[in-house]
Amino acid sequence: IQAIQDREKEYPTGLPSTPPGIAIPHANYEMVNKTTLAIATLKEPVLFHNMEDNKAQLPIQIVIMMAIGEPHGQVEMLQKIVGIIQDEPLRQEMIDARNDTELLALLKKAVF
């Protein structure tokens, strides 16, 4: 977690988009002990710094936190996440999901 927080300070991951906002905080692959992915949808937005303008903040409701232990895997996962980022209706469905099972089903449909 500390590696993610440190990287976020230097290279913010809030993505400019229409609501609901999304951020993809992640550690550099050298700092990862075990590859994993965590997704959180938030009832109320939290502020993340904009990846394009570190001084600006964005309201974020979807956080996709990656810990990928090798560089090629990180690039592949980011490519899959781009599809989610570009799909505004899907992002809203993610926020509206009532439980983890619904959220996982939405993501499986979108990514695979």
C-alpha cells in the first residue's frame, strides 16, 4: 500500500472523464510481492489528483487498484481497464451494482 501511496504522490492516477470518475492507483511492478487487483465503488466521490494536471483534483467514485508483478502484465491490465474507462454507462452500472457479485459479473462481461 505504501508503494501505491508514494507513486500516487508523484504520478497521480485520477482520470479526467465524465462522472462517475475513475482512478487507477498502482505500484511500480518492482514493489509488488503478489499480483492482485482490487476494485472499489464509492457511494460518495473522493478527490484524486488529475493525472494530466497534478494541481487539479477530480471527484472519483471507482478505484481500480492494481498490484501487477511484471511490466508486461501491467500494460495488458491497463489496456483492459481502458475499455471500462471509455464506457460511461458501464461505469454507472458499476456504481449502481448492489453487491460484489453484480459488480464482478459486469466486469467479466466487459473485460472477457
